[in-house]
Amino acid sequence: MKSTPLPENPTLILSDAEQAVKAAPGEIILLTGEVGSGKSLWLKRLAGLVALPSHTSASINGQEPGKVIGTVRMLFDQQPPLWLGQSVVEELSFGLKDRPDPERLSELLADWRLSTLDPGCELTSLNRLQTARLNLASMALARPSVALLDNPTDALPEPDAIALRDDIAAWVHRSSTTVVVACNRWHDWQPVATQSWRVTAAEDLPHREGRYE
């Protein structure tokens, strides 16, 4: 792991009086730390769902988290999942002005290895891996600047976790989305992460450990 200068023109900046951590479009930021250290809490702060500590600040494309609708999307670590629609196509279309046409829908499902799913099938029939993939497909369709992923692979068998990780990395490469991943099985993500930010305490700014090459 070799240290390199921070990226210019970052999408995401976190800072306090002593340091700043920055992420550019197309980077995968790995949040590491002990269980209970505050990794998921920091994702919620970046989503604008929880206030930042008073001594810290954050910006996404120059705006405070949560100020611009659609800039940030978050994949929650929640089982059973909280669905916004009742079927696959409803979930993918939720919040969009126009429902994706059948060709775009087929391409999207194929990108996330869900081509065998009927767009009209009920969401309650999906297993955990399909659920994660569908949520990510919905996120990709919405095209956020920053995607926040809370433990997307920790509960999966290792082969499924690695396959999903690689599909996320491929999406990041083709879309230039900035992705922040919080996980306990951090070693699964080390091969694709561009930076690692360590959370040591919930009220302290994550600090940059290095950049993967």
C-alpha cells in the first residue's frame, strides 16, 4: 500500500480542525474500524440522516450532505429490507420521473446478474443476495454522486461476497460514482479499494490510512 497525494477536485470532503480526507469520482473508500466504532453512523451522517459532530464538516459536490436530493444514495444493513415498491420494476422506478424502458431494464438487471428475475415478481420472494443486487441496480439507475454501502457483503458466503464486490467495482469504474463502504470483513474489499479511512471513535473524524495500488 503506497501513499499518494490526495485527489484533486474531490466529490467528498470530510474535515476537522486538524485534518481532511477527500475522495474523487470513481474511488472506493473503505471504512474500517472495530465493531461498534461508528462506521455505520458515519455513513448515516454522510447521507444527511444524522447530524455531524460539531467540530467536523462534510461536503459532497460542495453541498452539505442531504441538502441536494439524489446526490447521495445509501444501502442500509437491514433485514428484512425496507422496500419502496412491491415488484422489481416498481422498486427500480421509485422516485424516477419515467419508468425505464424494457431494453434498459433488461440491461440493468443483466449488469447486476438478475436477468432471470421477472420484472413483475414480488420483492418478498428475493433472497439476501438478490436483495442486495436489486438495491444496487436501483442505485445505479438513480446515478448518485456518492453511494454509501453498509455491510453489503458481510452476511454472504465468501464466493457470493467476492462476486458482488467485483460487480460493484465494475459499476464504479463505468459510472465514476464515489462509493464509501463500511464493513467488518474489510479484507474482502482491500483488492478494489482506493483508500482506507479508519474510524476509531464515533465522534472523531475517520483518518486516512493509505491508498491501495
